[in-house]
Amino acid sequence: MDIHKIKINGVSEINQALDIKKDYSLVLKRCSIKSIVKKETNEDENFVYTYNLENLDITTLVDEGKTIQGNPKSASKKLRGAIFYKGEELGIEDNEKLYQDVINYLVINIDDIVGKTLDK
């Protein structure tokens, strides 16, 4: 039997501290699937599917009936994070230079990028 798992990524900013000794209920309004990882299990010919989700909307934490709202990162912060993550993945030491190079490339090629995005 196949196994299906979810892994939630993303950061939301909240306006108060949390207590490490407490458990909180977490409500996500909207997530997108960023990737699916398929691994074969050692048993039979079954697979483990891990769905990597990213939070796209407001996050709500619930603590004993009290709610704490969290807002997701802005698109520019997500882009910066994605570029830095890719740089680390590729072993690039100067992530700031990589960031500037990617941003310059995006600006120079914005017409092609927008056109390809709209063609989907």
C-alpha cells in the first residue's frame, strides 16, 4: 500500500511571542503543491509520496480559544529565499552576488518571462 505524506513549508510573521511549552492548532487557508517526491519502500513495490506544500495565505494559530493571525512572506522575500536556497543547493558561496545576478537577469528578460508565463 502506498503511503502519502505532506510537508509544509513557508514562513508567516506573527505579532506576538509563542510559548514553547504549549501546543497550538494551526489553520492554513490555502497552500500550493510545490513538488512531489516519490520513493520506493523496502516492502513489495509500494511507494512513499511526499507532497511539499507552501502556505500562500493567512495562517491562524489557535491557543485555548485565542487566535493569532500570521501573514505569509511577501513575494519578494519568497524570491530572495528561493534564490538563496538554490545557491546553497548548488554550493555557491556568494549568495548575495547570485541574488543580484538573478534579479538583473529577470529585469533584462522581463518581456520573455512574462510572455512565457502568460502562454501557460
